[in-house]
Amino acid sequence: GKNRWGFDKSVQCSNTELTGYGGHVMIHGEGKGYVEGVELHRMGQTNVLGRYPMHFHLLENTCHDCYFRHSSVHRSYYRCVSIHGTHNMTVTENVGYDVTGYCYYLEDGIEEDNTISFNLAAHIHYIG
């Protein structure tokens, strides 16, 4: 059968094993990130700086109403959500499970006035 977008649901990804190399979403430049209700599965790239499942990158104060909420990140190869040089955004009510590295990550430690609330991180693995 077909899903609601018309794609054949019987087509499977040929790589079903963990590889350490997955996709990533980066909001940067003049971008705006209003991300809600998504499932990020097998995302991120192990030990590759900046390649996290969800990455708000150097937005400074230009994305004060941006958010990542009501979503899940699981079997991630490298972290969950990174806030890097971005201020006044919200990360709330998310679940991170079976993740390598920090799950909710302030990349430089200079990020200000962000709301990180009511998130769960479980079965987190150290980067080795």
C-alpha cells in the first residue's frame, strides 16, 4: 500500500544496520526552525562536529520564537539537539532514547535565555 504522500510503504531502506552515519537537520543563516511532532531515527554522524540530528547553528537572536518540541530522537549516532550560538529559543517535551553523546547540548556554553524544559533522555551512551 501507499502512505498518505503516495510512496510505496513496502520499500525498505537497504541499510538496516547501525553505521554511525545518518542524516542531520541544521537551521542556520537566516533560517527559522519551527519543528514539532517529528521522529528523528538513526540521525547524526558519529564524532563529526556539527552533524547532530537537530542543530540550531549560530542564529544568535534572530530565531527568538524558534522551537523543537513534542518530538523524539532515537538510535541517534551523535547527540539529540544542539543549540549553538543561538539565544531565546525553546526545546521542550521531547524524548531522546538510545543516543550516543549528550542529548540536549549547549555547544559553546555562551547560549543565553533558551528554555530547555520537560525533556527526557534515556539509555545514553558515552562517546568512545
